Amino acid sequence: MENLSYEKRISMLTATKRKNVKIIKELYGKGKHGKFGGLGALDFDDKGILPPPDEFDFKAIPNHPSGAFFGPKACGENYRRLLESHPTYIDPVSSLSGGWMYRFWLAIDPDRYPIWNPDFDYSYLKNEQKKYGIIHGIGSSQHFCQDNTIGLRLGWQGILNKVRYYRRVNLSANTEFYDGLENIILGIQNFIGRHARDAEDAMHKEENPVLKENLRKMAKINNKLVTEPPETFHEAVQWIAWYAMVSVMYNASASMGAIDRILKPYYYNDKEQGILTDEEAMFHIACLLLKDPQYYQIGGTDIHGDDITNPVSFLFLDAAYKLKATTNICIRVHDKQNPELLKKAVEYIFKDRTPYFNFISDKNINEGFVKNGYSMELARQREKSGCHWSAIPGREYTMNDIIKINFAAVFNAAFKEMIGDKTVIPSSNVLWKRFEKHLRRAVEVTATGVDFHIEHMHEVFPELVLDLLCQGPIEKGLDATNGGLEFYNICVDGCALATVADSFAAIEQRVEKEKKIKWADLNSHLDNSFKDGEYVRVLLKNTPKYGNRKSRADEYAVKISKTFTKIVREMKTPIRGYNMIPGLFSWANTPAYGLETEATPNGRRAKEPISHGANPDYGPTGAAGVSTAIANAVASVQTGYGNTVPLQIDLDPGTSEEEESIKNFIGFIKAHFNMGGTLINVNIVDKKKILEAYKDPTKYPDLIVRVTGFSAYFINLSKEWQKLIVDRIV
């Protein structure tokens, strides 16, 4: 064991990861909330959480009569207490210290105590939020991107000095905000320092010379990082790992941005000094990805439009491939790009049939963002930092991938209103006008909620950890949610596109043209979720769907997207006048939205999942299984203002790793982007394997699938999400 290679150490770390994933899965099933925030399944990003020791527990100190804690001072003090009591984690095989075990944002049991401060009442919005299936975003956190270079340049003590300096400068500012920031930093410094000491203790006990030297370096690096900024590649990666862990523990943040650009100067400096090999650099990256597989962007352009691909870009690809674990690395594709980057990423996906990477169009999201009134130079600074979204690091507040409007709920409200109005003769034209009216109202309610959130969020659960690496909050004494940043572009996503487009088309075809179903009968069947109307349900379901090109459903899908885009773009938030940017993305809300949605005229029963993102729905008259048809459909409904409308592709089992197949898929990526597409998520899974895994997930504990914008272990997903993925693939 003395001559441990980096490759051997990676395999050991991956084995530990899989063991921990299994333990966490079991712990999550024990309770809805509590120590692990258990949900019974992990239908969300794999954040690298570790199982804590049995004796560890944490109780926050409340500052509100409800028993909860609110505001920057209370959040900062409680988070510092958590960091100072949180167990340390030293794996002598890894080159990086640390690991996180507790979700601070669930430190107060939400079954007993409120997450939102009840003093700030928005009950006047709740009826319509429920009516239109609005995920309103009030009380939601993060989903914008910090500027990592600020922290790498200053170090933790430099950031603390900056906070204390501006506390003195801004004498009239809210001192509780600075109290919160100081406590966060002091807690982080304590957390890092304890790990340094534990690494040193472990070093004295370690007998293997390779691991002993590794622990010595760990202790030395982290002793330095308590106060000093990183200077070497290893130190920079460790610093980023710390920030990733403390940010995800605070409020689940996962916005890391253009990591190859960030680490490039450290890499070149160490290479020039002869103190870093590519194999060692790749190992540090692999350890980083295991700490928390946050969202990383690889490739892209600088402000002049030139390619930023560098050796670090390729090292991230290599690290992900060697790990064989969940990753959320996005390749930013553009015409001037080093072609080997895209080729290598696709090769790795095909070789392992594992979705290590997804792909975003640099040109289309940049040109879309410019349409909001910004320069191309500013657009090129936006970095892919989440499931489907980008943001300007440290300068832009976006609420990306938070706010959703359920088109199916809007459609049902319009349908019921039309049927109940005895002064009109029902028709698809009347229904469309009602749908457009209700959609406009849904966006209005959403915009009002955004203003309410921004008015109060800083008093409830401020963005203290992200504030530290942003331009403005420390200088102004204002949280990112309270005017601390330079730009405010609020993301608003529409969901259930195919569900509603297919419903309009089915009504037009079966009710109006063929007259096989009467309006009253359709209404009755929808009320009863087709309980005694299977023939009617199948008739509706077998109407040509969105994804067939040239079908009425395709026309409706385009019409819905354009109408939604127009309404969102025309409307600013009513009080603050913030810009809103439309997208089409359901994230992991597809099953949950379905449970809240009544039956729809596309033959979908009540409580069944809505359609996934902007993808066509499944079925014999849909586009599922035909990659080009799906790609054409999604390209046709792009909203076009800088937010993505992702394409989910699940490739058939016949796909191989041969050169021709790789070349064809690269051509597919470029073709979709040439048609206006913005983001591609891909799975390559054998049909037989996925069916066997669905029947008994324990047979394939290492099977990784791309759920939506994130990848996950199939075994950890709920049965509902497992079924959705099986349906997509099969």
C-alpha cells in the first residue's frame, strides 16, 4: 500500500463515496425532517453530504416568538455556532480536507416552526398562487453566482478586514448585517482551523508514507488558509472546496461558474515553477468534485469572444471520467472552441454511458441576454452556474430556477371559467383568449411576489455566505436580496408546455373538427379524471402531439411560448421595476406539479406528472424516442432572452462509442444549437439495464442518470422519478 498511485486513490475515494451514498439514503428515509432533512428519496442534486456521527446534533437559538430565527444577526450567530460544533472530516486518501453533514436551513423543524417570518404576511397572494400553480420564490435563497476570484484574492482574513472596514465607513448602515457577515467568517475560520489541527493529529498516527505526507500538506495548507489567500493550485482548489461546502451547508448554494478560467493562473504558475504535474492537478480536481459536485462551467469565451479553453478544462473532463460519480459539469459550446474539448467530453459519455457533462450554447444565451438591453461584453461574463441557468458572477441577482408557473393550472382555470360562463359558446378560440388572460394574471401575481420577497428576504434569511464574494453587499451594507448587487434580472419559468399544447390540439381535433366529444362531456370526464371514460381518454391522448412538427400541437406550443415570453418581457415587478426573464423549465417539479393538477384534455389523468420541461410528451403520437423530432420541437419554443430552454435527450441502447457515433452526436449538438437551442442534457442507458434497475435498483447501485439539469444515482431517486426516467428512455 506504500506506493499509492493517484488512480488507486481515486478508486478508493469513489468506493467511500458510494458507501456514504448508501448510508445517507437509509438515513433520509427515517424522517421527513430533522438532522438529515430526510425526504425518503434524493430527488435533487447530489450535494456530497456525509453521514454525521450519531452523537452530533445541533439546535439553533431562536429570536422570534414563533420559535424560529430570522435576520442577519441571528442567522450569522447560529451558523457560526453550527460551524464551530460541526464534526471535522479528514480522509487521508483525499488531498482536500473537510466534508459537510448538516443542512443549516433546516436547523429549525419546518413542521413546528415557520421558515418564513409570519410577521411578513403575503396571504393576499396565496389563493392565486395556488390557482395558477405558482412556485412564487418568496423565502427562496441563492440561485445566483458569487465571484470566486474575490475570495481567492483576499482570503478569509482579507474578507473579514473588508467587512470591518466598511462597517466603519457605513456608520448609518444596518449593523446587524455586518454582525451576520462577521460571524459567518469567524465560523468558517474556526471550521478550517479545526480541520488543520485534526489533519496534523492524523499525520502523527498514519503509517503509510504517502498518506502521511498527504496529511502533512493538508495541515500546512489549511493552517495557512485560515487567514491567508491561496497561492498554489492545490491551495486554490482547497479554498474553493471550503467555500463550496460552507455555502451548500448554509442554503444549498451550488453556483461555482467558470472553474477552468478561475484556476488557470494557479495552474500555469505552478507549472512554471515545476511544482505541479497534470496527474496531481487532476487528482485535486477529482477530490473537489467528490466534496460537492457543484455546477461548474468548462470552456466558453472571454469578453472579446475568444476561446478560454485551457489545460484545466481538460483536467476537469479527465477527473470526472476517472471518478465514475455524479457530476454537474457543463461544456460551453461555441464556434471558436478547441474542438478537442467537445470531442473528449462526448467520448467519455459514450464510453461509460454516464451523463458526466451537459452542453450549453455560448452564442444563443449571449445573444439572448443582449436583447434585455445589455452589451455583448457583459453577456459574455455570464457563467453557467446551475441546472439550466447562468448569471454574472458577484453582480447579478436572478432567482434562477426558483419561480415556476404551471401552464396546466392556468389552462384549467381558463377552461373552467369558459365552461361556467353561460354567455359564451365554448370554442378553442374562446379558450385561448381565457388562457392568455389567466396567464397574464399569473405573471402579475408572480411579479408582485418577487417584490414582496425582495422587500423582506434580507430580514428573514439573508444571503450572507454569497454576500461575501459579491461586489456591492459589503461595500453598501446591503444584502444581495436588498439592492446590494448591480443587476436584477428575475427568472420566471413556465412548465407543462407539452401538456397544454397537446390539450389545445386534442380539443380542436376531437371536440371541434370531428365532434366525437361534446364540451359538456369533456368537462365531466375531466372532473372525474376519466373514471368511466377510458375510450374518451385514449381518443384524446392519441391526437397528434407536440413534437410531430407541423401538427396543431406544435403550433400551439410555439404560440404558448411566444405569448408567455411576451407577457413576461412586457411586465416589470410593480414596485421596484425589476426586469423579468422568461424560460421553460420544470426542474424536479414534474411529479409534484402533477399531483396538484387536475386531469387535462391531452388524456392525462389527475395527479399524473405534467410534461417534462419543454420536451414533447410521451406516447405513440408524440416525438419521444426520436431524437431529431424532440430536438426540433425544443428548438422551436426557445424564449430567447438569455435563459435556457433545455433539451432532454435519452439516447437509445444502440448508441456505441465508435468514432462515427461520437461524430454524429457532436453534429447533433451543433445542429440543435444552430436551430436556436440553448442547453442539452443527455442520458445514454441500455433499455434492458434501466428496466432491471427500475425493478430492483439494488442490482445497479452505481447507475447514474441525468434527472434534469443534475445527475443522480438512480437508486436514490423516488419511485415516481425512476418511472419518469424509465419512460423517457424506454
